[in-house]
Amino acid sequence: MPSSESRAHPATASSIRRSLFLHAPIHRMPRAVLHEMLDQLDDDTPPGGPDAPVARMERRIADLFGTESALFFPTGTMAQQVALRIHAERRGRHAFAAHPQSHLDVWEQRGYHVVHGLRFHPVGDRHALMTDAALAAIGEPLAAVVWELPQRDIGGQLPEWDELREQVAAVRARGAAAHLDGARIWEAQTYYRRPFAEIAGLFDTVYTSLYKALLGIRGAVLAADAATIAEATVWRSRLGGAIHDAWPLALAGLAGLDRLLPQMPAFREHAIAIATAINSDGVALAWPDPPQTPIFHVHLPASRQDVERAGEEMIAEHGVQLFPRVRSAADPTRCSFEVTVGEQAMAFSPDEVVALLHELLDRAGGRQP
């Protein structure tokens, strides 16, 4: 599935000059990406072996997360399904639990079931974080529970640290493994302000993405103890993921760790500033208030269809993209979209965002206060 960052309307994509959503430059040129990758190389860097880019990436993630080992995968979909398969086979259980809007269930064509024979228990309210009570209410013994940190589809929300620790401990006490969907752990760390190893250390297995916030080309890494990674290596081969010459993917990820990871705290602070301006003005509702991560949602008093039309008009007239996708709501007169603050959004002042939202709602015929 193409990433949501690339889903601009086909009629308007070439007209976009500025984007509040996209992390990368609007028209990211291969030459620029290649230059970043070349900075990770010297004349003696081999394509394979212990000194190759893939091995370097695996060691770097393992060191950051404090795990014994780590393994490159071509996709996060494969990495997470492999982790759950291993937990299921070790425990002789075939069910796992996660948030109702887990990527594993919403975006992966139920691959966990079709390929691996696993069953999914959605936990709690789809518009709120998982709770202790909802987890405890699951009657079937579980192989694993998945936490997505942050929970993107509800505005990048995170459980408080002590609550997260208690949930993981309770799940483990019932014999299940704890797995972290850490595709955006880089953003989550800006709220917890704890070392990555302390966050990852709560979990038995941790997946992270190389191409979302880090702007790599593609790829993912699964981190865990050495025995689990040995099993994951077998499953990666069975599923066709042991690709040769993956070094360009690793190089792009390494470049993102060097250049973008240090900027994450600034991205979060700018997200807070934009959300504060939106809520102070009252043109819309930014949620969470304040954002916990560089991700938050903007809730609008207008229908999805009207907002989509207005957004396309704004791109056509002055090249500014506020969103790639509008989310419908139970109330048909309301909708929302996601803001993910990266390098591109840093160029938008909070006041400019508020002005753009006024224009959007004027065009959409929204109910402004």
C-alpha cells in the first residue's frame, strides 16, 4: 500500500508547492536522496557482510533500543506479522489484541489471519487509547498484545508512562508477549523524554519504520533478543523478504537517523504552537490539546466532501496542501485531517495555518463560530 504521505489527488499533485502534511520536499528528487546516501559511504564500504549498510543499520537500531539483535525487513507489514507469528507459536495461542485502529487490521488485508492463521481482538473504543479494563475483559488467552506508540489514527496520542508500564506488566502476567508497533517511536520519544532503550525495553519485540519520519526509501527493522531474531530470520526468508542488495534502503534510513532524528523535539514544539493557535482562534479543534507528539488532528465543522473540494481549490489556486486525506466522522457535517509536523510544516507559522483554515472553511461553507 502506498504511504498516506504520497496520496495527493492525481489532478492536483503537480500543483502542490507547499505542504503542511508532507515530511519530505514536495518534489523530492532522486539526486538529492542519492547525495544523502553517498554521505553514508566511503570508498571501501562493501555491499554485504558485517561492515555493509544493512548490518550497520541493524546494529544501530539494536544499540538505540538496547536489544541483543535487530533484523532488516523490506516492509513493516512483514516485520510485525513475523513477530506475532513467533509469539503465537511459542505460546500455542493464536489470538492477539491491539487497538481497533491498529495498522495490522486496518491496512494489511487481514494478512495476520490469511497468511498466519491468527485472530485479532480489537481492544476498547476506537476513538480512545486502550485501557486496563478493556485489556482485562478479553477472555481468550492471547499470544501477544500490540501497542502502537503513538496511536496515529486518534491524533498521535500516547498512554502516560506509568499507565503503559502497568498495562504491559498485566499482559505479561497473563502469559502474553508485548509487541511495540514503533513505526513512529521517534515521535513518541519526544513526549516520554526517556532513552529509546528504556521505551523499547518494556517490550519483547519492537518494530520501527525507516521511511516514515526518517524519510528513507522503504524498509523496517525488528529488534528483539538474539533467539527471536534468529527465528525471524527464518520467517523473513520464507516470506520472500531476504532481499539481496538492500543496502540502498539501509543507507537512506541511516541518513534519516543522522539528519532528522535530532529535529524531532523541534517538530513537536512547532506542532504544539500550531495547535495552540488553532484552538485559541476557535476556527477548528486541534486534538489532542496540546499535542503529545508532532502528530495531531484538526477537526472541522464541515462535511468531508466540501472540505475535499475546498482543499483541491486551494492547491489549484495557490499551491498549498493542508492534507492528503480527509477523515469522515459519525456526524456528517464534520470531518478531520491529520497534521504531521516535519521539515515542510516548519515553514508554516501558526498564524498562517489559522488563516488557511479560515479560507478552507469559507470555501467549504463550514460553520465557523
